[in-house]
Amino acid sequence: MSLTQFGRYFLDGLDMWEYFGVGVEKGSDDFLKMPEPKERTTHDWLDEHGIEIDLSRTFMKAKEVSLQCHLIANSADDFWEKYNRLLAMLAKPGIRRITITEFNRDFYVAYKEC
């Protein structure tokens, strides 16, 4: 476990290490994986072999990404403060923005479960 998480991951602009005491151990590479395409429109002509597939447009399914994280605290009170702060952020309505500086990218996500 690396304790050099400062400035690597941001949640809605807040440094996750500095503000929540949270470091990401693994899972961030899943953000780079392409989502699975939705089923394409096809037609099975009676007078032709095989099927015709419409490849003119591609739409993607939703993608789930799971991050394995750790939370570092100096005391039980510090733990609960950081933990509750993180849960309150995740429970806010709307989309969250995760910035991963290693990728120099923002990803827009909706919280699903812990």
C-alpha cells in the first residue's frame, strides 16, 4: 500500500487523500476500458444468406467501475469524520467527477454501492 496518494485522485475537485484520507489501491485502470456495445439492429432477409447488421452507428452499454480504496485516519474520531464526509459526498444527488491525474482525465460517474 502506497502512502503517496496526495494529488492523484480528486472527487468533485477535492483531493481524496487530503480531504477524505482515501487512497486508491486498484481499479482505476477500468476507467480506460471501452464499454461493451449495445446490441445492433439486424435484419434476416428471407432471400439472402446470413443477417444484415447495421454498423452505421454504435451505442455503448453502461459500464461499472469498482475502486478498491483504503482510508487512513489518526484516531477513531478522525476515521468517522472522514468516513461520514466521504459518504455524504457520494450520497449527494447528481453526477460526481473523478479526476485521475495519472491519466490527465476527468470521469463522470454515479455512485452505485459500497
